[in-house]
Amino acid sequence: MDDEVFNMQIRKFLKNVGVTSQRELEAAVRAAVEDGRLKGDENIAARMTLTIDSLGLSKEIDGNISLT
């Protein structure tokens, strides 16, 4: 295994996860504010699950997103 290649591939994957997740979160929150499901001043509980089936890995990451 080439550690440098492995590290770069992980970073590439995580960058894609971050960009995609941010885009989806922003769209979902804006839609919820527009249709009245959110006021826009809440704290939203969030959970992300990292799964790699071939490694038997499943890790949940919990957090909160403040809208104000």
C-alpha cells in the first residue's frame, strides 16, 4: 500500500463528501424555511453515517447545526 496515494484518495473522497453534504443541507434547510417547516432560528440535530461495506465499517457522527 502506498500511504501517500491512500492519504490523497481519502482527502479526495472527503472533499467530495463535504461539498455534496453542504449543498444538500443548504437546499434542504432553505426549502424547509420557505415552506414553513422551519422558522430559520433553530438548532438542527444532524447525523452522518460513514459506511464501507467491504471493511465492515459503519460509523455515525452526530452534531448540531445552528441557523442563527
